[in-house]
Amino acid sequence: MKWCRFQSGKTMAYGIIDGTTVTEVTGSPFESYSKTSNTSILSRVKLLVPVIPPTFYAAGVNYREHVTEMAHRRGVKPEFPPNADVGYRANNALVATDEPIVIPRDATDQVQYEGELVAVIGKRCKKVSEAEALDYVFGYTLGNDVSERTWQRGDRTFWRGKNTDTFKPMGPWIVTGLSPDDLRVTIRLNSKEMFTYAVKDAIFGVRQFISRMSQYLTLYPGDVLWMGTDGATENMKDGDVVEVEVPEIGVLRNPVMRER
Amino acid sequence: MKWCRFQSGKTMAYGIIDGTTVTEVTGSPFESYSKTSNTSILSRVKLLVPVIPPTFYAAGVNYREHVTEMAHRRGVKPEFPPNADVGYRANNALVATDEPIVIPRDATDQVQYEGELVAVIGKRCKKVSEAEALDYVFGYTLGNDVSERTWQRGDRTFWRGKNTDTFKPMGPWIVTGLSPDDLRVTIRLNSKEMFTYAVKDAIFGVRQFISRMSQYLTLYPGDVLWMGTDGATENMKDGDVVEVEVPEIGVLRNPVMRER
């Protein structure tokens, strides 16, 4: 099943996508909902960020080649995280597919993509085992963890390095019934494939993160967990178009512009 | 004006406190609202966390004596932050006044309070000056940034060190019309005064944080900014009661229990 949030005229609602049409629902996929008789052509609605999370979790450094490459560029030894210690991102930075990533005027040219899988929590969970963890996932979407590398390294926190407005594209929609182990993420810049990796090569998988987090935290319906990216990442500049694709989900596509 | 969120029977709503009574309102203080004819005795309602923030910001290290004392305990030189680089906390950890802080079974005895002022954003803001910044504050409440020090130091992020469920008491309510420069925070453990400090001794004040953050981020109504604590902090144990007070606001009081 494919779930989106969309705007059509003045209506903003959750919708179920079937082929090329969207059916508006009342309520939310996480609680109770019912289909209405309003349908729209998918290509004619504006897709919104598919969920506004109560808490926005991000695995951060979670793939070996990414850790190795980023350490190499800084001239330091790669250090792999010993535990699935989750980090945070912020809702102000979320934008939907097709919305622009806006590079601030005073950012350097080191504004880079990180294409990743996003797990969306479907049910409240606390103290679940790794074996049970995937039962609490509603579905999967895609994220682009856009990062200004000089701010990421130089500031005390990731506040603007990773959470500047528009730096967190998420979408295009949420797909249910997938197994994360089967998925492959591909990142393209201006239609050129930049990197492709198997989700299952993560240092810690979705099961491990959810189980460990839930020993201390309650996860709530709509919370999102961004799983981290693999490989080298490159700069994006004004006029570029960046895409993150998992064929079983779809394509998250965002134009890039620099603030003038 | 004193704004709260409260539960009375099955009703959960925003309310306006006047003396010893609460008047239920429909809507929210951040958009449009209207008073209903339902009033309750304040002492008979259950106070809820006064706002669930879209984004939960925390200044973190922001007072000289706190930075110095914490560095001293770790045997390192104190380092003061060069810029108002804001951090994040997580909504799962929020609890209201009177609700227990629950120390997990496997936490060490180094679970400590940090009593602080909380600014609640009232209006969407982006790129505001320091002179304008306070116009975007709706009001002030109190927070206790409970921290498990070994996890805070040992984990890659603050996920459980600061965001374990119940580690973020906030309340008791929001008071409008205050100037942060006039306020003093006092922290008590089992009725004994542990520390008191002037809010204006912060390394960076509310104006500076909001202005700097808003150069890159949009702040939204209901976002909260915890301003950091001053002084040494001490361990809390099962059976303790911790209080954070600003006389012009009120008292945030929480019992402490250890999970068995």
C-alpha cells in the first residue's frame, strides 16, 4: 500500500495511491481512517512531506564506506560506532519531493546529499526485541540528509550543518509491506548515478536500532528513523537536481538552488 | 497571563489560569482560541506538559559556572562555546509537573537535574534581529534537563543520556509578559536549595539564540528553547523530589523513582 500526504486546492490530507490516482482519506494511517469518494490524478496534486514526525531520529554514521570516505577526506582514521546510538534531526528542515533545497547565501560549496532509507513507526513501542522490531514499522520512505560540511565539522551541534530550512527532503510517499533487507538505494545527481548500496550493509539495521532505542525511549506512530547513507558524497550547486531512489518505493527528487 | 494544558475527566485542552481556577479554551494560544464556560479548580485538574513542541531546542552548555564545574569533575579544562549553536531534545522524554522521573534499572547513580528557563515561541520567525527576537516569544515555562552523566559522556549522542522517557519535565504552565533578564532560577532537592542563578548570566541570552537560529531555521509557534542551567548539579535517587522555581512563573516539581 502507498500512503501520501497531499494538497489539492485548499485540502491537505492523507491519501492512498493506486496507480495514477490518489484517494483522499479522513483520519490518519496511524489511527483510524476511512476512504472518501474524492479521488485526484496523482500527477496533478502537490505531494507534501508524507508524515510530520513527533520525533525525528537519524542513525547518522551507519555505513562503513561512508565513514571511511568521510574520514579519509578529513585526514583522520575512520571510527565505526560501537553501538546503535541514534541522533536527531529537526522538522523545520523537512521539504517534500519536488520542493527546492535552498543553499544559504553564506554556505560554502560543500553542501552534499546523503540518500537514505527512512523507517516510519506505526505503533507505540517500548522494550521490544530485535525479532519483534519490524512489526512496529508502518512502512518505508526516502530521505536526503543534506549537509553543509564546514558547519557540520565546525559548529558545536548539527543545528545548521544538517537542519537549515529545506535540508531534509523526505518522500515521495510511504510504502508498506517491504522488507528493508531487500532494498537498494541509488543516488543520482543531474541524472548521473553517483552511488548505489544495499540497505542491509548497514553497520546496525532497522531491527537493531528500534530494539535498542526502545529499551529507553517510547517510539510513537509517525516517528521516523533515517538509516544513514553509504559511500562518498559530492557537492550540489545551484541548478542541480538530486534524486534518491529505491525502486520498490519510488524517487525522491529535489532541485537545488542557492539563495541570492 | 498563565496558560496551561490540562486534563479533567476525559477532556484534554488548553486552559487559562486565573487564581485558583482554570478556564477551558477551544483552539490553541498560538492560533485562535475562545474561552468556554467550563471552569475547574486548578488543584483538581491534572496538568499536562504545557505545549508539545514541533521542534524541541536546547541551548545546552550556556552558563560559565556549570561549564567550569562539569569540566572540573571530568578533570579537563573548561571550554566555553564560541557561538550560540543550539542543540535538540526529544518529545518522548517530556513529562508534566508532578509526574515521576523514572531512572532506568541499568542507569548509574549519576542521574542529575538541570533546572532551566524555557522560552516558548509564539509566532513563526525567520531572520530576525536580536532587538526583535523577544517579540516572537509567547511566554516562559520551566524545564529540568535530567541527564545520566555516564551515558551523556560515553554514547555517541545524547539519545538516552538526556532523552530517556521521563527525563524532560516541563511546566507547570506558560506565563506571558515576562522579561527573561529579570528572572532567577532556583533548584531544590528534597526542599533544600541546591543552587540559584540569574537567567541573564547566560553566555548567550534568549535574544541571541533566537536571532542566530532564525538566520538559518524557521521557528514555529509552540517550538521551545531550553536555556541551559548554571552551577554544579547533583545526583537524584529513588524517593527524592526535585523542584525548579522561578517565582514569576511557578514551581516545576517532580518525584524521582528508580525502575525496579
